[in-house]
Amino acid sequence: MTVEMTECTYSYRRWQRPVLQDLSYRLPSGLTVLLGPNGAGKTTLLKVAAGIVQPSQGEVKIDAVSSKNRKFREFVAWMPQSVVAMQALSAREYVAYVGWLKGMSRPAAWEKAAEALSRVEMLKHADAKTSRLSGGQLRRVGVAAALVHDAKVLLLDEPTAGMDPRQRRVFRNVLRELTPHVDVLMSTHDVADLAEESDHVAVMHSGQIIFQGTTSEFLDHAPEGTPPSLTAEGAYTALSESH
């Protein structure tokens, strides 16, 4: 069970050039890192894949369930680039509220919220108001909110932004635990976010996916003689400059 986009076109205004144009993409199993510069269309792709916005042409499905169907959102979890604090809510209330919006009962959402916060090492801050959390802590609450309803597909937009090295390590440990059971698409413009655990890589440029393949196939695009520590950067640069 995974997301498949078929010939999707999307623009934010009718008279503007489409951000996505006839884009087709099927998310493979495991963890996929979505690379691309700012403005490449990564956030828009994730919004369309999550059913947050609908393409003007084309379709998005999980198996036979269309993104226009309310049930679609039960299968997909989306974490936006900006996680906005809700001043009146604690971290646990925030996560439970998201679970309730996804169709969970209030008791189930409350119980699962604690489990999700524990997975991202935020349970000790469960009662803290989200408005008082640091940027990195708030992003981890955002990850917990994405995990709360046991989705089959997890779409993450720049999830490690604002996290310190330790928090990034915790986050990657969470992903390692998830990917045997959940398909994950994680966008970033920073090639350093290409975790060793990633199974696949997709590269976007000007609203199109210019490469998709295994991490090994991606790294093979690095020019000969590239230092091992710079292989990912070399591969990304080579692919980007070819378009």
C-alpha cells in the first residue's frame, strides 16, 4: 500500500506556470529521500501526495483509494515544513488533536499521543505548552503528530530543520524503526540529510523528477575521483547540472 501519482499538474493560481506538470511518481517501499533546491517543487509534491491539495489534472491514489476520498487521509501522514505551535495546547494535547482529526476516538488519540511522543523522546515534555518549546522540540512534536494514527505512508517536509545533531540522530533512529512497516518520503534541500539508512533517492528540478532509484544508483552518479565523504554531494551536483 503506497502513494502513486499519475500525470499530476498543479499550480497555485490559474494564470501561473504549473509547479508540477504531468508528473508521475510511485513511492517505493522503505525510506526515500527527496532532494532538490529551494523552489524545485518538493513541498508541492508532498502536499499533492498527501491529499492536502488536489491536482488540476491527474490523480493520486493509495491502492484504489483516491486522494479525494476522506479515507485516503487515514492512510497518509504529512508533516509540513513549518510546525506551528498552538498556544493553548500541550505537546500531548497537540498530538492527540491531530489523531482525532484523522478519525481516531478521543481516548485512543490520547493514549497513542503518549506513545508517539515517547518514540521521539518528547514524553517528558508532554505537558509543556507547545508555545514554550524550542524549534527542534516543536519539530519532534510534529513528527509525533505524523506518527500518532499508524499511517501506512509518512510524508515529511524538511523534518530535520532546526534539530541539533543529537535530535537528528534520534529522528533517524525513529525512521529506522518505522521503515519496515511504513513507506517514508522525506524531502530536503540539504544533501547531508541523505541518511545511510535511506533505501531510495528521488531528485527534483523545476517541478520534475529527474532521477529516481536506489541510494546506490544515485551515488553512482558521482564523478570519478570524488572523495568518499563528498559522494552524495557529487552525485547530486552531477544530476542537477545535467538539467
